Amino acid sequence: MSLVAAAAEARITKAPVMTERDGPDGPAGINPMPAFRRPPDADDLLLRRIGHGDETAFRELVERHIDRSYALALRILQQPADAEDVVQETLVKIWNSRGSWEEGRARFSTWLYRVVTNRCLDLRRQPRTEPIEAAPEVADAQPDVLTALQRHEVSDLLQRAIDRLPDQQRVAIILSYFDDLSNSEIAEVMETTVSAVESLLKRGRQALRKLLNRAERDIRQSFTDD
């Protein structure tokens, strides 16, 4: 079990109780919004057991979702410690609100993505200063090292471009391309319509192309200036 899961267990009795519903303005509640009913899935069965205080079921639920939740938080925040805190807080709230899950409505994974996303966006809006970290030492420039560095630079360039997108566009791009969610699933997570998601993705892709083209021109220029 990862550090986040262990920390969640350690803080079971210390975390605040969840509020009534999730939303863009603060911590989310556990009751999903949609009114339709669906057959219970594996997560619902675990949540049913968690409602009766089954800690083993809680551990199983954590293990099922912790990796993707952390990856989502890290892509939005770009700060491992903050991403870990967001996931930990969310998981502990699930335990503290055990018994309040309304089975047969929204999928737990959709609710979880929504809560993690909203909390991350809340953190991004808070003013903060970060210390400048020392650059790591670069190993000898062997061909395989150079290839790895080039790949890292490309990935880093893409991430910096994504990080410059407006919040809603960035979240839609991350959920679509990194988490492979459908437009309808993204609409559920973001509490909006499919057409709005399509618009966000279109504008996000256009903005990314401009940002990446500009970066490429800047790189070329740096090698041609006298």
C-alpha cells in the first residue's frame, strides 16, 4: 500500500466530515447529483461494506483508485506533496462519511475525480511562493542519456504548455488525453454538458498548438542568434 493510503488510515479519526455535495467552490460531499439509478458495481459493494465500518473494504477501495487519483492530482498541481495531500484528504473523507453513499446513482470513480479536480483547482487559485530548487546534476552525455534528456524536454515542454491553459481547458485536456475518459464522462466529472466539454477540448487543443509552435520557434531562434 502506498504512502497516501497509509497516511489516510493513520488520520481516519482526525479528518473533517464531508459536506452535503461537491461543487466548484470547496470540499465536496459524498452524495452524487444524478437522479437515475444503475446496478451496483464493485465500488458500490465496497462502499456498502465501508458503511458498516469494514476497514478491509476501505483499504481495497483505496488500492483500486489511489494511483489514478494521485496521477490526476499531480498533473493538475505539478507538486507531489500537494497532490498527495489532496488524495489523502479525499480518501479520509470517504471513511468519515461512511454510510452516506447513495448506491445506484453516479459512479464512485466519477465522484472521486470530481472531488480531486475541484480541490486541486482550489489549491491552484491560492497565492503561494515556491523555493527555487537546485538543478540536478546531468550525467555524461552518452547517446542513451541524450535520448532520455530529449524525451524529458519534450514531455516537460508539453506539460508547461498544458499548465498555461485556463483551468477548465486544462482539466478537460488532462481527463481526455491522460485519463482516457469519454466526453460524457468528462462532462459528469466537470458537472457540465458534453457540448461544453467538446468546446473546451477544441479550444484547449488550439491553444496548445499555438504554445508549442511558439516554443519551437523560440528554440530555433536561440540557435541562430549571433
